[in-house]
Amino acid sequence: MKNANKKIKPEVLGLKEYALQPHRASIKINQNENPWDAPDRIKSETLKRIEARQWSRYPDFVAFDLHAKLARFADWTPDGMIAGNGSNELIQALLMVTIGPGKRVLICEPTFALYRQITTVLGGEIISAPVKKDFGFDAHAISDAMRMFNPVVTIICSPNNPTGQVIDAEALSSILRQTSGLVVIDEAYHEFADQSVVPCLRDHENLIVLRTFSKAMALAGLRVGYLLAAPDLTAEIKKAVLPYNLNAFSQAAAEVAIELYETDLKPLVKRIVAERERVFSELQNIAGLTPVRSRANFMIVHSVIKPQVVFEELLRRDILIRDVSSYPMLADYFRLSMGRPDENEKVLAGLREIFESAATASTN
Ligand code: PMP
């Protein structure tokens, strides 16, 4: 090891960077993005507002206008709101003010890998409660882990990335009642499930909700996320957020996206949900594949051919999926984000070809 690296925390040295291989393909369904670009009206109105502002001036120290719009949009109070440079930044800020050596974070794996990554970097300890065999959340396993390990923070991703499962209201309220720790619900994909825990914020001061503009809102390139919680709690979390964390362009775009959500974005969400149901049925008809029902804009699929091979075969056909086989419980699974209907047709055709030729080869 180089001398300088001896100064790095040992738990960080043991980690791999959280990064994706820079593969490129015409059909990109590996990051759960919105397959449609942000609608033209959102782009042109944002550009108009940006053109009218002085670029030499800092953005608002706190994004007041955006917070006010987010509050109306999400039906929560503006002083219980933090907008961030993607929801990733807010996961980090939240963990920075709660986690350090000797502090535990409970997660339900398989789930979004960043929770484990940041907790480890901060010197905290991850406790992992397994999900059920069908990938549903296991309220008993969560309760047991809470009793045994007394986590400072519990993070539940609902709908969960990559399994697509949601936590039901009853399980969540029993979890919230049971712990004095903080409970984070990551709702990055809530629009596709048409279900949210935001109404529970009023009764639970230990609940935190995270959301993003990177999926249904079609603004992944601009990096906007937000956190909702009791104002006393957001006041503390804000202390770990950098000044001017959200640039003026992204603030303006997020405001426009909120204003035009019902007319310009919601119809796209509906089409994605319809595609999810259609692709699910089509995949059931391909021998060798078993899709898992999902409430998000993606689904995991069990495959009798190694997921790495399916990944390579689809990449040869100019299609980029996510191989999730290194996640716990998912050794035989890959993940597909929903593309546009024409893209999904090509994905299904590619998969039929791969699995039919494998079946023919095995009977020869
Ligand atoms: N939470 C989950 C569950 C995600 O899947 C992602 C993105 N893959 C994020 C948060 C991060 O979103 P953002 O782009 O807002 O940082």
C-alpha cells in the first residue's frame, strides 16, 4: 500500500467505489430513468427563466421558491423540506448527522447499495434484515433486528430498488411505533406505485421521506431530490448540506416540472406503468425467464442463463440492462428498467432469441 493510503480509514479501503461500468447502448434500460426525455415545454420554460436571470449571481442560499412549490406538490410543510443535488446528497446529509463509529443502520437487502456504502464510509455499522423469499418486506425480521440492535436509522426503500416491492401501511406503522430511531422511506419510485407514506409524517416525528426528480420527473441529468420530515429534524439535517447545493438551472427546472407535472409528466408515468404490466406478461411467456411483479418502473427477472451472459448477449444487440447478480439473493437475476414501447419490443425480441437458441442448443 502507498504511504498516503495509510491515512485512509480501513473500512473505506475495504470498499469498492460505487460506480457503473461506462457501457453505452442505444436502448439504455440500466438505471431506472424515464425513457422519455423531459417534455419540450419543461425544457423551453426552464431555458426562458434561466435566460432572464443573472448567471453571475449565486442561486438562493436556501431554495425558498422551490421549497414552497415542493410543499404544495407533496402536501407537506415548506419548513420540513430540503431540496438537494439528487436524493443521494440527502441520504448522505442525513447519515452524516446521525452515523459514526458505534452507530447502526438497519437496511433490508437486497436494496439500493448506496445506504451501505455511505454508512461504511462514515464508520457506522450496517445491520441487514433479510427480505422474504418472494422479496416482500419481512416486518417480523425488521422488528427482531430493531429489538436486537437498536439502530439509530432504519432505511426502507419503497418501492424497493431492485426488487420493486412496497412496504404496506400496517407494517410501517408498527415499525414506526416500535423504534425511537429514525425511519427513512426512500420513495424514489413512488409515482409508479401510486402510493406514498407522506401522510404518516404528521403522526410520526421519527419518519423521514426521500424523493427524487430523476425517475418519474424525467430530470436525472439535472440532479434534484428532496427530503421531507418534521421541521425540527430537517433543521438539524440541513447543517450537513453544503451552501448552494442546488444550482440555479436545476432549481428552475424542478419548479417548472412541478408546475407541469399533471399535464406533461403524469401521462408518461401512466404509460410506463402500462408497459411494466405488458412486459411482465410477455416475459412470463419466455421459457427460462420468471419476472418478479414490481410496483416501480423496473423489474427483476429470474434467468436460467447466467445474468452476466444475458447482459453480454443483449449488449451485442445494443441493449444495456443491469446485471444485479452480485446483490444478496439475486445470483440468478437481472433487472430491466421500462423503456418506451418500441424499445421494450426490441428487448423482448432479444430475450426471445437468446432463450430460444439456448433451448434449441440444449435439445440438440
Ligand atoms: N434512491 C434510490 C432507491 C435509487 O434507486 C436512486 C437512483 N438509482 C436514488 C435514490 C438516487 O437518486 P438521485 O438521482 O435523486 O440521487
